[in-house]
Amino acid sequence: MRNIKRITEVMKIWNCKRALGLLKQIYRENLFSAVLSLIVIILLAVVGVMPSFLIGKIIDMAAAGRIDGLFMLNVGLILALGGGKILEIVQEYITAESSISVANSLTDRIMERLMHAETAWLSGQKRGEILQAVSDDVETVKRISVSTLPQFLYMLLVAVTSTVTIARVYYPVLLVAAIVYPLYLLPLGKNSRMQENAERSLRDVKAKNRGFIIETFENIKDIKIYGAEQASTEVFGGLQEQWSEDIKQKYVAVNMFKSVPRVLAALGPALVYIFAGIAVIHGNLSIGSVVTLAALLPKLSEPIRAYSGFYIDINVVEKIGEKFQQFLSAPREIQYDLPEREMAFDTVEFADVSLKNERGTVLDGISFRIEKGEKIAIVGETGCGKTTLLKMIVGLVRPNAGTVMVGGENIAEINCRQLREHIRVILQENYVFDSSIVKNMGYLSDCSEAEIDEMCRALGLEEVVKSNAGDLGENLNTVSGGERQRINIGRILLCPFDMLLMDEPTSELDPKMEETVMDFIFETAKERTVIYTAHKLKTLQYADKILYLKKGKIEDFGKTEEVIRRNRYFEKYTESAAFQDSEQFLKGGAR
């Protein structure tokens, strides 16, 4: 009874609402291909039965010595076989075209949503899961939608046309089939559960594998420094063991289910020959009809044999659809949908801005205003909210309360893309792409190679260009942290901008190169607003004003030399060897 109940549950594929909804959406988006494919499948199902029927007729006519009409039957057989092959070619072409369309559509939709998702939400997602979704999961949905489902539909239609043909030839055989072939469903309940569990576990462990490999090679230097190679290898080995176990479980489940159908596949024709043979002896059936029945009867069982795999596939799509839905419903940066506007992007104002997250209070009711062309240094202990404040200005982080304004407008009402095109950000992360220096430096702007060469000279990157022949592709690991930092700075400075935000832009440079680069940055941004975080007194000399944060609140905000004199926080800077002539700086003020 339990197995019968499970079989009943398995038959209710309409319960897989996400899967059916996803497939319905795919077919709606590719309506022409779907309709054309359906027409071809129907024709294939009809034409596919005809050769068996015609061969039986030809045998009977030849046995009876009748030659009238025999030629036309042979012509019909040739046309049926040739037409079937042509239709198969057409179906394969439609499948290939649909595969590309479906894969591109799904991948583009997921990537578009992820690219415009809130930064905070994206930060909480596992990279292995994202990679799994846009690669294997898309491939699986594509395979099921353009291959598995049409193939199953074809089997069903062939079974229907075969049933009609068998009923016309000798209907008692259908009664035999009705008794024998439902036995295929006996192992379906237990087997489907085994395959379902194996498929689910396989998908999860593949996602973990991908994520682990990405993280391992992103942090390979740290792993080597800590001597953790063996530990990492053991973790990966554990994941591989789980993968191997899941593969074995799937293999056992699939092959165990195949055993019963193999027995029944042999039993069906045997019963046909027994019952049909008796009918032939009594003169109720011809030899040609027996050949037709023997050819068509196995086609009745094909959709039943294929159903287990089809059910598993639908449930896999159900699981994938759940993950797709999670990505496609990711909280969106709403400003992307706003129209662009004519406005200035050169002033910043925070009005009673607060932010709380799982770590506690990050910013607590801060208010200040920065005017056009001002150079502002943000200082404070680690964790006081400096980087968060910068990210708020470009909408990467949203406050829980208060208003952030740029150019007198609430940034919640400004198109995100427009905001970030006018306000450029240099963060601590230094991204260098596996490509040429020209493509790395010109990634965000339409600049000439001459402008890039000039930027490289200004940032002291001539040796990098020379030693790599302009190509970082094969020598990416030889580029130092300081060189990556300068490439990233050059990439931003080649862009047009109204405001520049920098989060420790020279943290990996030596003092001499740091001064050269900072001089160049502030010379380039001379007339524009610049806001940057600073941890060294020497970098404060570029600031007109200092915004001093302490535990998420503004401790002081004013002219550089006045803020330094008023706060003991800066004593550790003036006592540091990093800037020996501090008194001269305090007397001279900012540049």
C-alpha cells in the first residue's frame, strides 16, 4: 500500500508548480519554436508507426502472391522511412536553435538580476551556488525543456498511434499489454525517491565543490603561507568522496529501475507471439499482422519506462526553479529603473543618517555637508564606518534612517547608473582582469592608447608594460599588489567624473610612490570634489577638511589643521616616523 501511495504521488507531476511554471515561461518566450516542434513531433509520431504497418501489409501480400498494389506499398514504405528521417533532422535543428535561445535567455535573465541586486544581498550569496545556477542548472533546464520533454511527448504520441493501429489489427493484444505493462510502475515509488535524493545531493555537492575551488585559488597565497595545503586538500577530498557516493547511489537507482523493464520488454513480445500465434493457427490473424504487432507493442511501454526519468527531471527543475526564483526575486537597486536627470553631482549632504546591521550600530545619526571642489579626509579607528559612508554616497549601502543627498537630490531618487558614472570610486579591492593593460585601464572609458600610455607613465607603470609586453594575461600573478592598485587608480582616473571617492587608495605603495600617486590624483581632480579615507598624517595634507568618525558618530568636522589640533586621536600620527616634519605640516596646513 505504501508503494502504491508513493506511485500515486509520483504520477502527480502537476504538483511541481515551479517547474511547470518555468517550462511554461520558456515555451511562451520561444512560442514559434515550441509550436513548430509540436507539429514536427505529431508528424513524427504518425509517420513512425507507418513503416511497421506497411511492412506487415507487404508481407501478407507477398505471402498471398498478390502483386497488385505491392509497388505502391513499397513506395509508401520508402516515403515513410525517408520522411521520418527528414522530420528527425528538422527536429534536431529546432532543438539546437531552441537550446541556444533558452540557455541565453535564462543566463541573461539571472545575470541581469544579479548585477542589479542590492550589494548587501549579493554579499550573502555563495559564489558556488551562483556559478552552479548559471552553468549546470541552466544546462539542465535547457536539456529538459528542448529535449527530454519533447522526447517524452513523442513517446506518448507514438504510444497512442500504436494503440490505435494495434486495436485495428488485433485488439485482444491490447488486453495483454494492459495487464503486463503497468508492472513497470511497481519499482517506481522506491526508485524515484532514491534518484530524487541522489540528484538533490549531487547538485548541492557540485555547488560546494565549485565554491571551494574558487575560494581556494583566490586565497592560495594565504593557504601556502599558513601551510594549510594539506588541510585544504583533505576538505576537497571529503567533498569528492561525497560526490562519488552520490554518483554511485544514482547509478544503482537508475540501473535497478532498468532491470524490471528489461524483463517485461522481453515478456511483452513473447506473449504477443503466443496469443497472436494461436490466432494465426485458427486463421484469425495473418503473419504480416503478427510482424506489425511485434513491432508496435514495445512502443506502448516506452513512455512508461521513460516516466521515472521524466519525473526525476521535473523534480530537478522544481529544485532549480526554486533557486532561480531566489535569484530572480533578489532585492533590486530600485534606482536603476529611474529616468536620468540633468543635475550636478558635486556636493554631498548627510541628514541624520543611521545604519544598523547584524554587527550593531555602524552609523548613528550623522549629519554634514561637503561643498563642490572640497577635499575631505575621513579618519577614525577601524570599524567606525568610514568605508560604509563612502558606499552610501553611491547607493551601495542604504541607511536605515535619514537622507543622503548628492547635488541637493536624495540619492534614492537618482538613477544608480547615472550616479556612479558621475561619482567614481576607488576601493581597497584591486581588480585586474586576465587581459591586456590597455583593456584593463580602458575598461570603464573610451580612451585612446596614447592616453593610457600617458597614464601609465604618470603612475610609474612603464616597467609593468615593458616586462609584460602590454599583456597581463599570462603573467597576472607576477603583478604586485602596488602595481594592481595603480592599474585600478589609472582605470578610474581615465573616466570623466564630478566627484572622486577613495578608500585607502595607496595602502600597498611605498612612501615615495605613494606621494607621487597622491600628487597626481589630486592634480587630476583639482577642480572636483574628493572624499577619501586616511590612516596616515602625510595623506591628510591633501585635505581641506577632516571628518573624524568615532564609533559611528561624528567626533569632529572642520578645517584640517584645526581638527588635528583639537583631537588627541592625531597624536599617534604626529609621533609616527611616517611623517617626521609634523610641526611644519601643522603650521602650513593642507595643500
